[in-house]
Amino acid sequence: MKFTKPALTIDDQVDLLFARGMTGHRERMLRRLRHVNYYRLSAYWHTFRAPGSESFLDGTDFEEVWGRYVFDRQLRLLVMNALERVEVSLRARLACEHATRFGPFGYACDPKTIFEHDSFKRAEFFQRLDKDLTQSGREPFLQHFKEKYGDQHDRPPVWVAAEVLSFGGLVSMFRGSPNAVQKEVAKDFGAPAVVFESWLLVLNAVRNVCAHHGRLWNRTLGLQPKFPRIDVNKDWHTPVSVGKDKAFGTLTILAHCLGVTSPGTQWAHRLASLLDSHPNIPKRYLGIPENWRECPIWARLLANE
């Protein structure tokens, strides 16, 4: 099928919204659509459309749609704040485990340390690392290492490599590490290794969404995390069942990790304040149940003053 939709001016876009039943202050709509793409905002007014129609439900106002966009932007910033702390902690723990077990360069020299039973993934990992090292080559610490030790070592010590790797590369390093390393690192985040691995894959996907200013609100995640079994840890299951396919599952993973690695964190309070400041945002589109504060993971953090 040939694409036949014409390009619309900003004025045309506002006229189209009005023609479909949306209300709003025209000048404000023009100003906002000039700087936030119509197509980007369409994801936030999708739930206001009448079933099977391009028209909007009665009472749909542009300001309410804009409020959802603003909320989502603030949510992404909050998620990125938590992701940064989890990521920095993971870099430190993974580097320390490798260094103390295998030495500074064991990861680069001993096939048993990274993807021992998969030479293809091992090669892929080092291709990624070398690319990240090249892109970070102007960093003073890398230039110093090359000048002083480059005649003996092609790659830097593991604690340098862990800081240079992209988050995706760091996740790959965790997945390729020996079971003993995975278990020890995961233990520091309060989870079994297989569960923590699934968390890292989800967090990496969510990080990419946030880094590209994508939408978290009303998004169904393609990757779903694992949670500890109810007979191992009831906190994920009762009295609140933490869902896996919406943002609430990711938010709870981040809350749990911060609770373990950053005692006294106020991050949960910041999320609660964000939700309270946007009372018109339907929490169900985030997978957040009405009694979410009763979840033991959140209750403990919200008890921190």
C-alpha cells in the first residue's frame, strides 16, 4: 500500500485535533506542538480515542494529554536516577569479583573467565569492549595506561574495562562470567543469579527507552523479569502481586536494588510524590495497583524518613 498522508503544518495539526473532538487553548497547543512532535504526543492521546475511531471521547482536552506527557518525562528522569546507581554499583561489584578471583588481566587472558563454553559470544564480547575502549580512547586514564603499559598489555585491567563498557556490554560480561561470580554479585543485590540476570536484561531495555526519550507510560515491555518464588521470598507476591509486563515491575526492581545497595534512600518517596502530584494519571497503565504501597518492598522504603 502506498503512503498517501500529506505533511501537515502545525496549524493544520491543531485543526485536525479540533476536528476530531479535542478541546484546548489554540496558542498553547501551537507552541507545544512546535517543540514536541505530533507523532510523539499521539501515544499519550491514544487512550482518549473512541473505540474503532479517529475521534476523541467527549471531554478530551489537550492539557490532560500534555499532563501525561509531562508525567512520563519526569518518570523517565526518576528511573534514570535509579538506574545510574544500580549501574555504578554493578560495575564496582563485577570488577572486584573478577579482579580478586582472576587477577587484573584474567578476564582478557583466561577463556574460563568470560563465556567459557561459547567462543562466539566471547569474541563478540571483546569486539564490543574494544569498540568501547576506542570510543573512550581520549580519556586520560586510558591514555596513561597505553603510554605506560601498552607495550605489554592490549587491554586495561578489569576495573578499567568495567568502567568503559556500555551498560549492555556490562550485562553481557555478567552473563558470561562464571557461576560463582554471578552468584556473588547477585547476592549483593538480594537476588538469585538467574533472577538478577533477568533484571539486568529488563533494566538494559528500559535504560535504552529512557536514553532515547521513549515512553514508559502505557508501555508493555517485550522482556519480562523473573521474581523470586513465593516460597523463597513472599515480598514480590503478597499482599501485592508485582506484575512483570508494565513499568511497575521495573520500578519495583529498582526500588529493591536501591534498598539493598543504598540504605536510607529517598527514591521511593520521590516516586510516591510524583504519583501524588499527578492524581489524574491512571496508574493501571503503569501496572501499578491501588494498594502498591502495601508491597513489603515499597513499604520498607517508604518507612524511611
